[in-house]
Amino acid sequence: MKPSYNNFDILNSADQMNVYIEMQNKGWLNHSSSSRSANGGVFTKMYNQMYVYDPATGSYALRNDAQSQKQFLQRYADANTDWFDVLFKQSLMQEHSLSVATGTQKSKIYASTSFLQDNGWTIADKVKRFTGNFRGNFEISDKLSFELITQGSIRDQKAPGTLGRNGNPVYGTYDRDFDINPFSYALNTSRTLTPYDANGNREYFTQNYAPFNILNELENNTLELGLIDFKVQGGLKYKITNNLKYSFDGAYRFAKTSQEHKITENSNMAQAYRAGISPDDATIRNNNKFLYSNPDDPNALPVSVLPYGGFYKTNDDNITNYYVRNSLEYDKTFNGDHLFNVFATQEMRYINRQNKVFDGYGYQYDKGGVPFIDPNIVKQNVEGGFNYYSMGYRYERYLNYALRAAYSYKGKYSINATGRYDGSNLLGESPTARWLPTWNVSGAWN
């Protein structure tokens, strides 16, 4: 279900406009503070229109008098925009599955597949998932049996684009540039703002000195997530004698997660990197934090490091995992009174992880994907100590040996002894620190 303003204490547009008018009367929302502000709504739009001159008619878009201002503001006072209704939707999630099971006295086979599609809670969300599963159990003889399990899944997901949060250690707060989370936007955006103007076209206000419309952002600032996960697992059991059993377990898994952040040239983020340059505006140019000031030329004006195009960011994670486990168990009762059990096992884990990050600049989505790279953006990254690409590996190696011996007399007296020898490259750099021996001895009397 869609969220509702009934669950939150948020002013409607009329009450919010009364607050704005009161602030204006007390000198807060005036021309100087609102006209060229980084973020602005109705009043910023009103003041800016007072400076839009039409040579054909010889007049301005909005006259600077009380009557014209009142008429302009009245539409927004009556808007009472329901952002939850604009950004959220009623949608159905569908899931289809098919399974087949068959077998004989010596074998059992099970296979299944499923497809899930969720159109999402918001207009910017969507996910599809496909899974497959196969399992077979086979009894070769009274002594030997094995099983095989194969699992796989593919998922494609679309979500609103997002950047990492910025921490402020002085005030202990966090913020996020270009945040377009629909739920957060609906909660924190004034209901005097409207997604469409009086003519039914998308209406733009100001954010980061650039035009902003949330519907436009959700189309031009997107995050595409992909996941491929494949696993094969097998197990074998062999009865050497009636009292001695051997078992083997092995598994292989490969998973790849990809993240594509597409920020087109029509997004607010891309335009913010050009605000004050095109069109030229000295006030915005001197205050826009997304413009670049060359430290080698202190007298030079700030310039845009993104004159054309947008951003293309990727973040990929790969994992390859091997797992092997061998175990041997001896279990015997002597003369009906003496119960003896010995269990020995060896386990190995082998894991490789890889992470790849790339930030592409000047990618022109509207021109066939041809990049336009300004050298200043590379220079800016180098000066700021920021790597616009990276790739790293993490390796995990684990080996374990364990032995357990247990004895019980008539189930009344028992004694247990256990020893383990664990080794991992994550325990330290020193070869001696990477191995950890442990043991314990216990007894019980019932």
C-alpha cells in the first residue's frame, strides 16, 4: 500500500505558505537570499521570474508588485501535493514456480525453477529474479551413496541512484549529496511544490544551483543491480565396515554482483557541475562547490570539469569459493557395556574476493555513449587524493584438523577428549600466529 500523510505530522500547502509569507514579512525570504540560492522552491522561482525579460513583448515574466506575487503564490498555496501519491504506486508481485520429482528405490531426483517479478513500491523500483535447483540422491550399494546439488539464481534490479554519505566529524552528522530517495523526498519536501506546471509540463525548481524535478531525476539518475550466483555441492558416504564410516563433502560457488550507476547529462547532478558556467552567472560561479578552482592559478575563475555528458559509475564484486570436508567415524560397543566413538575430520576453505570500482566522467548518453573527458577532472581527483578507479583482491585460506574420542560405560560414566588445529591466513602475518591449537578433556557421571 502507498504511504499516507495521515501517518505523519506534516503541514499542508496552505499552512506551509502562511509560514513562508510570515518569513517573507520578517525579511527572511527576500530577493537577495532566495534569488541565487543553491536550493530553492516557490520563492526562488518567483524572484527569478522577475528577472526573465521577453524582448518580443517588452515585459518580464512576472511583475514585481504585490498583486502579481499574490497571484503567483496562490497556485502553490492551493497545490497540497501528495508526494506519496506521485512517487508511490500500488503494484503486484508475481512469482511462478515449477518442480519435478521422480525416483526409484535406489535414486531420487528433484528439480525446480522459479521466476519472480516485483514492480516495486515506488515508480523507480523494479526487480526480476530467476532461480533453478537440482538435487539427486543415489544409492550405489549398501555401502556407497552420494548426492549432488546444483543451485543457481539470476537477479536484475533497478533502483534510484544514490551516492555514499558524507560524514561531519565536527558535528557528528551525516549528509548525502543528490539524494533522491522517494520516501525521504516525500517526507522532507514541501507540499507547496508541484511536479507539473499549469500546462501539464514537468515543473522544475532549484537544487544545487541547477533545475530539479524528482520525476526527471528518477528517470535520469538510476542504479541497475545485477546478481549471478551459482553453486555446486556434492557429498559421498562410504561404509568401510559396520563400525567405520567415511564421508566427503565438497562445494564450489561463484557469485558476481554488478552495480551500474547511470547519471545522464539531463540529471540534476550533471547540471550542478555546470551551474554558473552555462549560462554564465558570476554569483553562482563563485558559490558552486561543484566547480573547480585551479590551485596553480589562484586568480582564475572556477570552471566546470564536466562541460558535457554525465557520469557512469560501476562497482563489481566477485567471489569464488571452494569447500572440502573429509571425515572418518568409528563407533563400536564392546560386550554391551563399553561404548567407544572416535571421530576425525579435516576441513578446507578457499575463498577469493575481488572488488572493482570505476567512475567514468563525461559519458554522453544522448550521443551514443561517446565520452567527453575534461582533463581538469582527472587533475581535480589527483589533487584531492581520490582514485577514480580501483581494483583489489582479498584471499581467505582456512584449514582445520580435529579429533574427538569418547568413551562411556553403560551410559553412566563417560569421558571425552577433543583436539583441534586451526589455520588461517586471517589470523596474522606470522606463520606461527596463523595456527591455533586447542584441546579439552571432560567427564560426566549420570
